[in-house]
Amino acid sequence: MKKLVFFASGSGSNFQSVIDAIKNKEITASISGLITDNPKSGAIERAKANHIPVAVIPFSPESHFSVQIEQKLAEWKPDLIVLAGYLKKVPDSIIESFKNQIINIHPSLLPKYGGKGFYGQHVHKAVIDAGDTVSGCTIHFVNGEYDRGSIIKQIEVPVHPDDTPTSLGKRILTKEHKLLPYVINQLIK
């Protein structure tokens, strides 16, 4: 059985979508652990409720941070690493060790609205401010640059004239919850 490790900083709703897909036998995999930089992340409670080990690794000087993550990954032995709302840059040493085994979900149609500082409501506000009529979500492989890895799959979501960053974000998140389990299932088969 393939092993997944998640990195998350926020509420963990995408993490939960994969937990549910595994429980519903839509994905044949196990989740070996969750790495978070945020001790208040909602993903921690989701992991604990599902008996998934958690490592809280606060961002620190690069080498110390990298070593701690490398130790956890050596222990958990993932076949695929999934960034689901993880707001820190994954150290280059880890990207090299897990080349084409790290994916990220992003709340826009990359390459638009990607990069440092573009996450969550910041993305949706930028889309609305630009007057775009379509947004969506993207899953891509992670490389050394924020949101610049090869795109795996995208889903478009229309931007309505009366949308706020919150309303647009909710519609996109619904699509993310379907896209992430689907892509993981395709990649591990």
C-alpha cells in the first residue's frame, strides 16, 4: 500500500478530503503522518481524530528545519508528499530527494496568481481585482520555485460579478476537495 505524508499549515480541509477518500476506499493508500509549521493548525485535530502521527516543526534557520523534516520523512517513508495549504517553502534538499513525489494544491489557475504571498484570500482578491471571469484550482509538482512546477491538473471555476474573495474561495475549495483525492489516486496507481 502506498504511503502519503501531508504538509499543512491551516484548517486541513483538503487533508480531510483525502482522509475521507481513503475511508471510503476511493484511494488505496495510508497516511503515514502530518507535518505542520503551525501548532494551532486545524489539520492537527483532524490527524489526531484519525490516529495519524503529527510532527509540529516550526520554521527555523534552514538547516535545522530541513534536518527535522528529513528525519520525519525517513521515519514515515512516503511514496507521495502532499502540500495542502502549507505556507512555508519546502527545503531544496527535500525537493531533490523526492523529485516528482511532491505535489501541491493551489487556489488559482497557475501560472496566474502563484508565488510567494499568493495563498488563500490573497489569491481570490487578486483574481477579483483583476476582473478575471474564470479562476479555479491547480495541482502541480513541487520544484524549487513557489508554484512553478509542472501542472498535473486544473479545474476552472467561474467568477461571478457579485463574488467576494470569500464566496469565490468557498466555490474553489469545493472543487479542491474533489480534485486532490482524484489526482492522488491517479498518481499512486
